[in-house]
Amino acid sequence: MRKTDVIIVGGGQAGLAMSRSLALRCIDHVVLERGRVGERWLSERWRSLNLLTTNAMSALPGLPYDGSESDGFMPASAFAAYLERYARTMGSPVVSDAEVTDVEQTAGGYRASTTAGEWRSQAVVVATGACETPFRPAMAEALSPSILQVSPTDYWEPGQLPQGGVLVVGASSTGAQLAEEIQGSGRPVTLAVGDHTRVPRRYRGRDIYAWMETAGILDDPALEGGNLEAARRQPSLQLVGRPDNRDLDLGVLARRGVRLVGRLTGVDRAKASFADDLERTTKASHARMLRILERIDGWIKDHALEATAADPAARIPVLAAGGRLTLDLRNEGVRSVVWATGYVRRYPWLKSTVLDHRGEIVHRGGVTPLPGLYVIGLTFLRRRRSSFIDGCGLDAEDLAPIVKACLGRPAKEAA
Ligand SMILES: Cc1cc2nc3c(=O)[nH]c(=O)nc-3n(C[C@H](O)[C@H](O)[C@H](O)COP(=O)(O)OP(=O)(O)OC[C@H]3O[C@@H](n4cnc5c(N)ncnc54)[C@H](O)[C@@H]3O)c2cc1C
């Protein structure tokens, strides 16, 4: 049994940022990682994935991007290598191949059982990621077993799918990227479009994320009440990170031959039903995009910044309507379904008293009701960019003093 002050569960960007913030305060801690540092980027992302945020925005505190393409987009594997370098540079006390299987509250704090032994600590910070387990709607179980079902975490490249048609469900960044790639491999794609937000990759001479950062959009605070729950459910922006800075929206996909249909509403073996909502979702997506662009325009005006004039093409709506309401997947030659339907979080190793009815950790800005138990890296934890690479460092700096304050206090007071 080893002892430390704080156990961090998870050695991704959030766990490493937390580790740095604790180290800066001379707090003894350990980072327990079930695989390797940055494991998610190594084994749960598809081969062609480039980051969606620019290189300049894909760095953690203390180790900025030092390459020559600050506006470029690095491959997922390069970001995993960066995280490895980060852990080494910061001297993070990472224990790899240590899967946490149980966390139990004790009189003095916590006991964590792992595949590499046991640790005791006064506090625990959960950093297992916002994109933990791919979500599959219950209707997936009604799909004929003759149709292959794939989640983004098991998708690597189109060649692993059987020849024939593919139904991609979900049109945010993952669904749009996979639909484009799979269509390009000669497998005809039908894309079931749910809520999404289209944005142009470049706007007024800069990357859209760079503008969102400058204009303070990524710093919108997580205010309790109001629309926080809705904000936490917002899907990722419909973007791809490529050297040509191209857009990836429904118009681009339709031109490539992808067939667009509405939200998937039901499956009965090989029969799939879709809502007649393409017009509504594409209009709503357009309205959301305009709100983002208007905030950027407003910021440019307020700060009298000289920026390239807005490209009118960015504001032309990409609207789709109609689409088939039912499809017999077998007759249409569809041999596989890709569920790009977002992620949920699972904590089988955590006692349920801190989980809500959906299995999500109950918290306020990362502080849970359990004394000494904290969470970092979740969507809109404290601000819009909390689950982004360049957001978790800010949250870690906010949380570290709170964690420090709980150390040495009786467990029941340290909440
Ligand atoms: C496809 C995709 C692309 C993305 N692209 C970007 C982008 O370009 N820019 C951006 O800012 N954000 C991006 N994100 C969002 C976010 O940055 C990532 O989800 C990122 O991986 C989150 O980092 P994290 O450290 O919070 O969690 P994770 O990277 O998920 O790290 C959690 C770690 O915990 C470990 N773990 C889990 N359970 C246990 C356990 N029981 N015991 C021990 N260890 C455990 C895992 O192995 C993992 O290494 C993307 C997300 C996805 C899904």
C-alpha cells in the first residue's frame, strides 16, 4: 500500500495539467493511468484524425507549441507524443498500466485499488475524460446482426468496413469526418443528421477557434442553472483540421455524393426510420453559426481591430430539406452502421453516491459533494473550453488551491 496526498485517475491532458498545478504547490501526488500517457489519442482515435484546434491552441501550460506551423493541425498521434514529452518535462509522477478498479472512501481519505497495487490518499481527482465511452442509442440492439456496428473508438480506417453502403449516424465533427472519408473509399454513405453546428474553418482571415478564443467565447463561464445542462450537451463543431483549411459541412458532403437524411428515430432489423427534420436542424445550425460569427464581428468592432472583411460566402446557409424517411438497409446494400452519436462517461470503479441517475459525476465546477473528491476535464466544467486541450490547464489552476485547502482537514469538512 503506497501513500500520497492526491491520486489523479487518468494520464491524459487533464490529468497531466492537474499534476503540474499540484506540483507547483509542492503537493505530493500520483497519476494513475490504465494504459500509456495520452492513451486515448493512441488507441481510440481513427488513423486520419488531425486535431480540430490549431497547433498553437493544442498545448498545455508550461510547454507551448514550438513548431513553425502554429495555424496547422497536428495528427492525433503527434499530440500523444506531445503529452508524453509534457509528462517527462514536467516530471509528472505517472504510473502507467495502472487501471483504477475501485475507489473507496476511508477514515483518512481514499483507498484506490488498481491493477498495479493499492494507493491511499487524502484526495482523488478524476481525470478520465469527457469522451469516455461512445454512446450508442438503445435502438442499436434492434439492428439485424448481419449489419456490422462500429463506434468511433473502434473505427480506424474505411478498409475495416465491409464493401457496400454505410449508414453514419450523427453529423457533428466525428460523423461528418467519417462520412467524408468512408464515401471517398467507394462505400456509399447515408448520413443521418441530428443537431449540429456548422462553422467556417477560416473567418475574417483567421482560424475560427482562434477567433472564438480572442472574442472570449471559449471563456464563457459555466454558470449554474440557466442553460448549463444544455450547453454541456452541445455537440462538437462541424469541422475538420486539414492543411488546406477546408470546410466540412453538409453542402460539401452532399457534393461528394453523401446522401443526407434526418435524425435516425428507429431501427427494426434492417428497416431504419428517420425524422422529417432536416430543414429544422439545418436552419437551427445556421442560426447557431450566425450567433458565433456575430459575437466575433462584435468583438472586432468593439476593439476597432483591423480584420479582413467578412466573406459573404461564410454566411450563405447550407440548408437541406426532405430526405428519405425510411430505408430498407438490406435492399439499399448497407452493410455497416457507424454510431457517431457522442460520448457518455462511465465510472464503474466509483461509488454511486457521487453519480446522478445518468451515471454522471455530480459536481460544481469540479468539486463533488464527496469530501476530497474532484473531477476535471468534463465539458463546460468551469468554462466553455474546460474539455479542450487549452482549457484544462485553466481549470487545473482553479482547482489546485481548492484541493490543497482540503488536505490535512478531517474528511467530512474537506468538501
Ligand atoms: C475525436 C476527438 C477529437 C478531439 N479533438 C480535439 C481537438 O482537436 N482539440 C481539443 O482541444 N480537444 C479535442 N477533443 C476533446 C478533448 O481534448 C479530448 O477528448 C481529450 O482526450 C480529453 O482529454 P482528457 O485528459 O480530459 O481525457 P482523456 O484523453 O480521455 O484521458 C483520460 C485518461 O484516463 C485513462 N483512464 C480511464 N479510465 C481509467 C481508470 N479506471 N484507471 C486509470 N486510468 C483510466 C484513459 O486511459 C485516458 O488516458 C477531441 C475529442 C475527440 C473524441
